[in-house]
Amino acid sequence: MTIQEDTKLALSPQSVAMEDYPPLTLAHEQALDRACGSIAPTWPLDRQIAVSPYWAMREERAGNVFARLSALGNIRCLMPPSHYLGAWQRGEISDDHLTQAAKRLGYRGGYKNLLQVVDDLARLPHWHNISDLVDARRDRQHKMAWRDEITHQISQFCAAYFQEDGPLNAERLTAPAGKRLYQHWRDMTLKDRGIAILMGEPKLRRYFETLPHTEEGLFQAAIAELDVDAQRLDGYAQALLLDINGWAAWVAYQDWQRALASPGPQAGESDMRSLLAIRLAWELVLWRYVRQEQPDQAERLTTLWHSELVELPEQIERHRRGHQPLWVWQVASELAYQEPLHQALGESARAPLPTTQPELQAAFCIDVRSEPLRRALEQQNPAIQTLGFAGFFGLPLEHKPSGAALAQPHLPGLLAPKVTLCSGSREDNRRFAQRLNWQARLQEWSKAASTTFTAVEAGGLMYAGKLLCRSLAPKGKRAPVAMDQLSWHWRDSGEALSLDDKAQLAHGILKAMGLTAQFAPRVLLVGHTSHSNNNPHAAGLECGACGGQSGEVSVRALARLLNEPALRETLAHAGLVIPQQTRFVPALHHTITDRIELPEAGEENNDPLSPSERQWLEQASAQARRERAPRLGLSADDPDLAKTLDRRGADWSQTRPEWGLANNASFIAAPRHITAPINLAGRSFLHDYDWRTDPDATRLEQIMTAPMVVAHWINMQYNSSVLDNRKLGSGNKVLHNVVGGHIGVFEGNGGDLRIGLPLQSLHDGEHWRHEPLRLSVYLAASTEAIEAIVARHEMLTSLVVNDWLNLFALDDETGEILAYRGGQWVTG
């Protein structure tokens, strides 16, 4: 069957639907699997963590992935020429950087004439789905575009289907076992007579009736009628998923959670192919509709579609070639960042080692926002030592607060929790139950028919005073977590952790932190948190290592654990001695105000810190605030800067409470004395690591397979949200509407589910606050150890070999830096 055949034009829609189609070939199945496997997950708003939207395509070279996304989805994956031109005019990119970049890439074409690059990019052709081809001849002044309606209709269905307590829940619960997402959509669409009216196509509904009842039948019919061979099906199917990329990412998240819960093949459980079938069904409906109802356009549509299929591989290749000059400028931008950093790291490595015994140690999350505060704290006294470690501090836990039915993961999204930590007390349970009962009664009253409008009016009056106070005198407020009682249980078995279990957990954490020999009298465990109002993406400002939560639970639980006398005695028998006078103190770094809070500090006579230690923290916070103030448009000399920042976070109308992890650019795993003298400007993830205490490189392997990968995710989410906020970001946060309570946001009242970061998290109204650079990773370890670890892990091999990040080995004694490129180490 070919698309030139016109025999079906005389058939009724019903007869078309009943035809038998050949089964899909293995090549077709593999093409569909590749397309469905190209989507990275997005986490829900209440546990939002950064994710690289390219993660599922990491096994391909970055340049090829960017070219395909550009051709198939018109997605921008490199900055426009004007960005690079501005950097060159400001002297940030030099001719030497460009020469080095061109040589590294082996590019001999023209790249300095950016006006020519602009012209070449403007002439690049893009893929068009059938809906796009039909839209080209549609009366757009009087009729809605098919692309817009398709996205809206599928998105509204997914919102109704996936949300908890959604309008389709009853149907889902009563549906026959095995009923797929596509079948739910087909049934609902056949009941919706508004689509035909909205689109001004009264006969449209008849063509939905012709759709096969199963997704397998749909694929067979569409592939046969549209004459898509396996070689082109991969790209076509990916282009369709990119049309509904937000909901595809949500389905990928559900797949990710299932894989964490039950590692291994999960055949038949994913809704991704079903979602693809829904989008393809719209293509088939339009194809049949035009050929039957608009025969004057049928021949044109057939010709254009055939051309699209024939030219698809060449289109992608043209985008790859067209991007090559921009890649030279991109690599030059990265060289411009790396060059002074290489010099500074080399000088630090050759400097004499510090010999001061620490009086105070503070372990911070590796989050880039910690770097300025760590630097400021160390400058208060030479006897202060800071360390960098992932913000969940190695606790593989989920937290179940008092009265809660569900537990919240407090660890990176790459990992599954192993321990359930329950906190609270009986009094907390009683209060929680009372609060739920009151909320239930209020909700029941407000939903009664007789009180629908009075509830809104009365509630509005009761809320008016609070709203006025929040507007005129906003105050940051964070309710502390009730942790007066803790119980530890293995998540799978529910059994309580024994003392030996806790000791093994603590021993592993201290060893991973490199904190096994030298302990100060006070060791601060500093998690971080952020407070902002009226901000659906607030969790994205919390700790990504804690699953989009604050680090409070992790630091308080770990401090409690490490301060237990019985546990310390057990650790001592295992050879790890914590001095009796050493006390671990949980702390929280408020990233909006740079204030350090001690959530378990008691009365003055029970203060865990001395007055001088308190003063160090306060002075360091003030110094970090002054450094950060200009980036927020505030005066560093403002005597009330702390209060100003606090009000900024509490202001419900503030769209930019802080810049989060914007402008991140590097990950450094090295002894702190290497990075301490350098002002890294809050652009580096800093993880403490000393190869001398890691003879078998197990700690290095943990760093490379977890924190380093998480840093790459963060880097790529910020990059992609700048590069194409329309498709890979979440747009204007002023227009956001939350979907399903926590699933995500719409920009406005419809369209696709938005992923990535809002525009206001990246742009100050005049300039970008994040420069998209691939992460530069510096590891103070031997090249042999690094290379062996990369070879053992597919994801690391993919990231390094396929140019998703820049990998360097740093000799922390000589200062020599080598880069890993093309499977070999070369001078950096």
C-alpha cells in the first residue's frame, strides 16, 4: 500500500477502519521503541528536581541529538549568533579561543562571520507533521489551527486522566483490566461533540469513529496508510511526541518510579506508546478527513507528505552541518570559562598545605549557592574548615511525618529509598487528625449547593485581612519539622534498624564525607532550604539531593544519629573514633537570605555554639548577602539587607525570589585547600575528595555515579531552559496554573504540560542570568582510576564520549590538568 493509491477516497470512513493491515515488522517495533525511549522524565512540583531533557538520548553524540531536535521539533539547542557576538565584543571570547575550538572540532569551514551563520540557519528546513501541512492551507483568520487544538485536546485529556481524584478516576477504576490510555482517550473523544464544532468541521466526529479500538491496530493502520517505513518512523514518532513533550515527560517519570520500585524489565506497563498512539491517531484522522472531505487538497497533501518523508534524513543532516559554526563558538565560550579556572586550580595545588587544627567544621551541600557562604565562613577564622557533600548526607531515606499516610523521599531522584524515617509524637498525631477533620468539614460545607457562592464570599472576607498583611508587610515563615521522636525502619521489611545497622550506615556516611580522622569540637551539618510564596516551582529552589525538599530532615536525623553514645561506642569498636567532646549540630542555610539557622538550638544555656562561633556565622552570612545583592538589583550597603531579602522571599508577587542555581558551570571533587583560595562566584558544585584516603577509588566511584550526574542534570536543565524556554522551559510564571495539584503547570489555561524552569528564574528582564555551558568536571584523582570508573558505567561512558560534559583530571600536587577527549588524555 502506498500513499499514491487513491482507492480509499471512494470508501466510507467505516470501511477504511475495518480493513486488515499488515502487522508491524520488527524494524517498525524497534523504531517505535526508540522514539518512546527518547523522552526524559519530569518530576512533580512537590518534589521537583532538575533533569536533563536530553538524558534519554545520552547514548548519541550531543551534536547529533541537537540537530535532530532542531529538525524535528524546531527546538533550539545552541545559543543564537547574537549571544556569541556579544561575548566576543565584550572580550569574553577571544580569537585564540575560537582557533582552539575549531581545531578541537576539526572544523575548517567559516565560522567568524556570524551574519552568514544567521542566514544559513534561517534557511534550514524543518519537519512538518500532517497537522502542520493541513494548517498551511487552513483559514487561520476564522478557524483554529489543528496543531493548537490537537495539543490542547490531548493535554486536557491527560490532565483529567493522570491527576489524583480527577474526573476520569471513576472510569479508570471501573475499566476492564488491561484497558490502555489510548482506549480511554478514544472513548472520551467519541463522547466529545465539541471538537467538531470548535474546529468548524461538522463531519469530523465520523472519522474518530473509524479509529481502531487498540493502539496496536492504530499503529498498523497509520503506518500502512501513511506509508511510513521503519527508517523514517523513528523520526516521525519522535516529532509527534515532541508536540506533547510535557505529558510524555510525565509518563516517563511514572516509568522511572516503577523502575526504581521494581528494577528490571517492566514490559506493558508504560503508557508512552499509548500516548504516541493518541497523537498519531490525530494524524490519521486528519489524513482520512482531508482525503474524503476535501479532495481538492488531497493531492497536494499527498505530495507534500511524501516529500517530507523522503527528505527527513537529509533535513536532519542539514541541521547538523548548519550547527557546526555555532558549535565552534559554544566550545570557545567553554574555553573562555575554563582557561582562568585551570590557572587558578593549578596555582592552588602548588601552594603550601594549611596546617591549622580546625576549631569548627561545617559540612555543606555541594549546591553552587553554598560556595560563597563557605568562602565567607572560612574567611572569619583560619581554624574554620568547611566540607562539601551531597545535601542528603548519604541518608537513603524517605520521611514519614506524624499523621501522614505517605512518606516523602529525601534523596536524589537517581536512587530509591532504603530506610523509612518516622518522626513526631502522639500529640502531633492528635493535632494532625484534628486539623484534617476541620479541613474535611470546611471542604464538605463549601461544596454544598446551597453554600457554593456564600463560601467564596465569606472565605474572601475572612482572607482579606491576611491578604492585606501579606501584601503590606510580608514575612518569611517556615514551620519546623517535628522531630522530637524518631524511629528508623527498613523500607522493604518494615523492621526497625538495629544499633549495628545504624552504625554501618553512619560509618559509610562519615567515610564518604572523608570525615574519619580529624574532628573539631563542633561539626555543623548544613542542609539548605528556600522560602518563597505563591511559587509553584518552590521545590526547585530546595535541595535537589533531598528530592526537592529542604535538607532539614537529613541533617537533623544524621546529627541525632552521630551524637548517640551507644552508636559512637559501636563505631569505635570498628576503628572509627569520634572524640567525646565532638558534637554534631544540624543547621540550615536559607538560600534567599544566606542566614544559617540552628533548628535544634535551645535556650541560651543550652546553645550548641559559643558566642564567637555564633558571630562567625552571622558575619559570614552578612558577607555572602553583600556579595549576592547586586545580582538581585539590591544595594550591598543596605543596612537592612537581611530584612529586605526576607521580605523578598515572603512577597507573594515576587517572581524572582532568588536565582537558584543559575550560572552553574563546573563540578570540582578535590581537597578543599585546592578550591578555598579561589572566588568561584557561586558557579561550582564543590565536593570534598582526597584520593589518599580512597585507595580503591570506591568513594570516587560514588561521586562520579551520583553527585556528578545530578550536577550534570542541573546544568542541562538550566541550559535547555535558556536555549529554548518555549519548548524546554515553563514560560512565564505569571501565567502559570497548577495541574492536578502537583503534576506541573500550564502556561495559561491550556497547551502542553510545561517542563523545565520559568523564564523569570533565568532572565532579569534585560539579560540572561545563566550562561549555557556544558558542565566542566574536575576530579583530583589519577587518570587510570577515572578512566576505569567511566568504562564500568554506561551512563558515564555516554556522558563523556558523546560530549555531554567536559571531563578533566587534576593533579592536586603539581597542578597539571588533563582533559579526556576521544578516548585519551590530552593537555587541558
